[in-house]
Amino acid sequence: MSQVATMSERDATADANGSAGRETDPTFVQRSAGRVAGKVAVVFGAGCTGPGWGNGRAIAVRLAQEGAQVIAVDRDAASLPETLVRAGDSAVRIDTQLCDVEDTAQIAALVQATLARYGRIDILVNNVGGPAAGGAADLSEEAWQRQLSLNLTSVFTTCRHILPIMARQGSGAVVNVSSTSAIRWTGAPAVGYAASKAGVMQFGRVVGVEYAKHGVRINTVLPGQLHTPLVDAFLAKQQGSNVEALLEKRRKRIPLPVSGDGRDTANAVLFLASDEARFITGTELIVDGGMSARCD
């Protein structure tokens, strides 16, 4: 029998040891209720920049745990095996695929292959993205365009290929992953990231209204300052800090006395992708431990 822990149990461990306690069980399993059973989900950005619970990896695992057939997509082949390992018994419902979301031909081929094999696409999750340091005067034009391409145009392109399929089906759920950087200053100048992630949020509002008549819902999750592998791999170096110092700085901004990670983002995505959110579209769900609500 798989070990099952409740959210409160794992957060109690995390409370004592930051996010480290939550990493002691890499194949952590939440109790499944089949919330997306029988659905076909495509998750772009399902790998990770390093070991641990990144947002995309956790999203792919949680959807599979809840019964979806998941097409876990990343451009980095080396990042996907750990996603399968962390899925445990649910890995049988995860099909890993390589695709670069900045290449529209690759996206088109992936979508057609998915339809040929599974016949439909019920859930689309866009989780690809990453920050580049720099403010309005010192970020290069090339870096600005790259941020727009990676963080925003990728969302447009995947939706452009998949939304018509969902419209023909008369149902579907799209969940785009943005960031609290879209709505707040979050500690460092990353104007390209902030602007592109704000674009993702407004994209979801406009397209959510446009496709509501087809029974297709589009929502956005805004993760805050979670402890994901991105912190260890890039952010500490970008901000001229060591990992522990950066984590402590970020923790001080968060009212809740626990550290979030990619699984918190994943549970928000799961809810919005499921039929539990059938009357929710064109809006955002913030996952930041109260950080963006405080003003001190």
C-alpha cells in the first residue's frame, strides 16, 4: 500500500524544517479521488531545472495521480525521468514527450500525435517560463524579446493549436502558470519577466471570455516565492546571494509559517482543471502564502 499523508501532515513537517521536510518523501502521494479521471492532459514544462518539486513536474504528477492521462512535455530530455520516478505508481499514466514551445511546428506535431493516440485533449497546462534579470534601462532588447517569446508567446502558440480542438469537443480547461511578479514588485528588477507574466494573466481573461460559449475555461495560477529547483539553479546567482540567504529573505515576506513548493501550485492547477471549477473562467488563483496581500 502506498504511503498517504494529508496536506496538514506534510506541512507540519515542513514547518519544522522549511521545505526540507517535504522533500524526505520524493514520491509523496496525496489521496486520489479521481478528480480528472478519464481526461487527457497536455502539460508543457513538465520537467525541471534540477532535482525536486518544480511546478511543472508536480502538476504532471498530481494530474496523473487523479486519473488523467498526462502527456508530460519538455524540451530537456534529461529532466523528464525524475518526473516519472516521483509519480510512483501513477507513472503508468504519464507519456513523456520532447517539444520546444518556441517552435510552432514542433507544437503542431505534438498536438496531432496526441490526437492520433488519444482522440482528444481535455486539459492544457502552460508552465514554461523563466526570469531574466534586468530593469527597463539595462535589460537588452534581445533579452526582452526572448522573455516575451518564452513566457508569453509560448502560451499563445499552444493555445492557438489546442483551443480549436477543445471548441469542437464542446469542453476543455486551460490553466496557464503566471507569477506574482505579474502583479507586484517581488524583490528584484526583472521587467521582461514581470511584463510577460502580466500578459499571460490578461491573455487568460480575454480568451476565457472568448471561448466560454464553447464550454472551454481558461484560468491562470500565480505562484509566489516558492522553494522550487529554479531557486537553487538560477535565482540565487541572479540576485547575488547564496541559496539559504535568498530562501530566508523570501520566507520573511510570507505571512504563513510554512514554505511552499511546486506541489502547492500543482494542487491549484488541479482544482482549476477539474470539474470542481466548472463555473470558473477568466480569472486568477494566487498561491503565495499571503505574500501579495500584505503591505508592510
